[in-house]
Amino acid sequence: MGWRVIIIENPAKLSLKDNKLVIEQEEKVNIPLEDIDSLVIDASGIVLTKNIITALSEKDVNVLFCDEKHLPCSTILPYSQASRGAKLARAQLNMSEPNRKQLWRKNIIQKITNQADVLKKFGYEHEDLRKLANTVRSGDTGNNESTAARFYFSRLLGDATRRKPMWHNSALNYGYAIIRSSIAREVAARGFISMIGINHHSELNQFNLVDDLIECFRPIVDDYVLSEVALNHINNADSSLSSEDRRAIIDILNKNDIIYNKKFEIKLSISKMVESFAKAVLEEDTGLFELPKVLI
């Protein structure tokens, strides 16, 4: 797995030479493909050759394209090269409803626990969230996730619905999009059917499973944004993000969280989480599903 996150914010020509990404602007830069984890295209006037798109896909590089608001709007995902992709897809389709509900319950318990840990880290009352986490039922039929979200954001941001046009909402959405694309890559690489989720089931969403698996990472993004980006916005009500903000948020993939009770870079913990989910599906054992925790 690569480690570099490359962001292109000005017109450039991208090509392939000697298994390296060649970026031609005022100067020419060569970067080994094996070093690249993600490539973010955030500029108009970018020229891509067919060869570089193919090579990036073969190396499982996460390629994101941003819209005019600089928010990720599209990603390139390789066709699965997993040796057991068909087997995993069949197991996913045949998963029992009780297993789906228990996997979702485990997911939501950890998400709410992560939210409580973030509130504690920033000095807010958090015990009510822990009580909610302890009462999540199979399939979250009591909708504890929604109750927790209102409590959490009203204290963390003073914005229970996250609809105010403030910088933190733009920053969180940007961070969620970065994590979402990385999860989508891992889901595709293992042969999952991305539109078949364990809870999300919209007919219009090609990434229902990805939107299930991202939930525990959302509080981790919240923590990172408020710790690493907020200082740029003291006494600043502007809802837009600067180039500096975006570069800082993209670097979240190289930061740490906890999974399997060990510290890993987030891009690695995403891979480990999806791998554990695959094991849980194949072996019909929800206990094998491992989820990320906030690094406190």
C-alpha cells in the first residue's frame, strides 16, 4: 500500500513513464506509483492519458475528482482482483437478516461510543451517549443513532442538524468524502457488491455498503477536523475552505486511530476493518467484525 497523498490544484498533464506518475506543470515531477495511496484532482485543465488511468487502477490508487466547490464528487474504482470475490459476493447476498441486524448493532454501538469519546476529549458531557450505546437493540430499532447524533452535534458544534453554512460543516463533509472513497476502494478490491448494504438500502445509491462501513469513522473525522483545522477559523464565520484546509483534511489518511487494540494509520485501519467484515460475512460470525476507535 502506498503512503503519499498527491493533490493537484493547478492545470497539469499526467502521464506514465517507467512505472512512475509524471506531473507536468511549470516543472516536471516523477513519483513512483507504488508510493501513491491517493490522487486528488482539484483543478480544471488536467490532462490524463489512458495509460496512467489504467496503471493507477491496477495499483489500487484511490483517484478522486473534485467539483467547483473543491469537494470530492467522483472516484475511480478498479474491478475487483480478489481471488475469492465471487464467493464473498454470494455470501454477502445470502447473509441472514439476523446477522445483518447484529452487524449494524455492533457498528452503531461503536459509532456512539466514538462520539462519546470525542465529547470527552473536548470537555463536554458524554455519559448520556454511553447510556445510549449500551441500549442499542438489534438493527438499532430504537433509532439510537439518530438520538445520539442530535445530542452529539448540539454539544460539539452547537448545531444539532449540521445545516448551518459554517466552515466546520464544509470541513466535515470533505473529510467524510475522503474516508468514503478509501472505504469504497477496499470494498471493490475484495469483491463486495457495494450497493448491497447491511442497513442502507437506497435504490439510488451505488455505495450502500460503503455508507454502512463509514459510520464509525465519522467521529474520528470530527475529532481530526476540530483538532487540526479549527485553529485556522477562530473568529471566522466563513463557510468556505481554503486550499490549506483541504490539504490538512486530506492528510487524515496518514493519522492514527485504534483497531484490534493497536494504533494504525487510518488508511490501514480501513483496510483491516473491511477485511474483518469479509471474514464476518464468510464465516457468519459477527464477532469477527472489528471497528475503529478514536485515539484519545
